[in-house]
Amino acid sequence: MTVRTEKGELTSLDRGLRILSFIQDHGQTDAAGIIAGLGLPSSTVYRYVRLLKEAGFVIDVNGQLLPSRRLADPSAAGSAHLVDLARPVLARLRERSGLSVALTVRVHTAALCLDTLHGGPGHVAYHPGEVLALYAGASATPLLAMAPASVREQVLAGRLHRFTAATPDAEPLRAELATVRRRGYHVSQGWLTPGMTAVGVPVLVGSACLCALSLVGPDRELTEVAEAVALLRDAAGELVARLPRSPAIAWTPPEERGAHG
């Protein structure tokens, strides 16, 4: 009787690990992809996905399952370090602009908000610790634009959630991302929240994108795009100057950590 219980427990653990590994290996997927890829019953997949989400190993971003920060960033000190380095920069950026500011990083095919400072009127969709799609407005799109081509294609090939009527489909988004790479900034109007504009820039260390900085405010408050871009670029330069010699200490995207290990 004891042997059968132990075997049952191992079988249960094996199923959970297979599902978790599948999500980790693919970066993002959905329940249907797991069912097809592993050949498991749908009831089993949905049950284990629910348990993995409750345990904090998997997150759901608009129906897409991704490895959580618990898996993608095992060093909690890493993101905390970047937050500490960036906080004075964000404070000055908010003071100079009068707008809300956000600091985001990429985790696989999602954007993780590390910090925000609220300034001025209007609702800011991002909050520290929140995970959103990489195309969810200009607080995220610089991360997607500068991500490896494989990440961009995975996002573009996936199901794109329409947050608002202004959220683009795959082909317009592809064109926008090319523009971001060419100009070095992005402006989104109403992509995530109606009536709100965001301007974001990637923070580059060499050719790698460390994070993104953005200004967010009501459309009527964010009309001087050139001024906002100049403030963001100054802030990005200040943040890079504050980084340690090894920026990987501050933050490294999950798939690039092997190169620094």
C-alpha cells in the first residue's frame, strides 16, 4: 500500500514537472499547447496549471502561460539592485517632467514592472511587481523592440490581446517595433488605457537592452514628445552611469544569463 502511494506521488510530481518544464522551455504557451505538446488529458493540464499558478511558478498574461519571476529571476537581489540604482533617476525624471514614470524589464515574453513613481493626474496601468504583455504600450514596447529576434517573432506569432481599440495587430506592431529600433524611442496613445499616452526608451548597455524607462500621462499632458524623449534619454544615460562594472548584477534577461554565469 505504501509503495503504491509513493509511486502515485512520483507520478503526480513527474506530471507537474513535465508541464513546468514545457512552459519554461517554450517561454510562453497556453493550455492547448501543453495538451498537444505533452499528450496529457486536458483535465490534468488545467489542474496542474492552476496549482503551478497558485504556487507562484507560472503566471498568466492574457491567456498565455509564462515562467514566473520566481523561475526567471532566482536572484531577488538582482532586480532589487536595479530598483535601488534607478530610484534617484526616476525621482528626478518625475520632478523634471511632472509625469508618472515607470521602470520595466523583460522576462521572457513579458514585461515586468520593477518600479513606478506617480506624478500628475491620470491612471497608470503599471504597478511594481505587475507583469504585462511586451506590446502593452510604450512602457513595454522598447523591451520588445530590442529583444532577440526569436522573442519578437514569438510574441508576434502569438495571440495578441486587444487592451483597447488602439492596440495594434501583428503587422502594424511589427512596423512600430522597426520604428522603435530606428528612432530609439516609442510613443503609444491609448494602447493600454484610453486617454493615456506613454513615451518609452530602452536603456542600452552596449548592444544589450537592460531595461526601459517611460513617462506616462493623460494625452493632454503629454503633447511635447521631443521634450519627453530628451528627458528620458538623459535619465537613461544617468542610469547607465550609475551601473556597476558588471550590469548583469543589476538585471539580465533570463535567456542571456548563461553568458554571464
